[in-house]
Amino acid sequence: MGADYFLSKRTDVYLSAGWQQASGTDSTGKEVVAALWPISASSNDHQIVTAVSLWHRF
């Protein structure tokens, strides 16, 4: 999910969020863990990641 809000003609704020729920086993037979890029894998089967950016164009 993401949202982009323009503060002015050249400046905006961007918000992004993601959620993952993993289930099953991996190729080695172990329980899977959630892994969303760009952060490291979770220690359990679910993970949430968020990012906020302020962009200004010159």
C-alpha cells in the first residue's frame, strides 16, 4: 500500500507500508519466516514494514 501527498508543486510526502504472513516450510524443511525487502528476515512468520519520504524537486 502507498500514498503520495503533494505539499506544494515541487514537494511531496510519500508513505508506503507492507505486511506479510508466511506459512509452510522452506526447501530445507524448516518453518518459513517472513522476509520483506529491504529489511532483514523476521524471526517469526509475520512482518510489517513502513517507509516515509519527503521529496523536494529543485
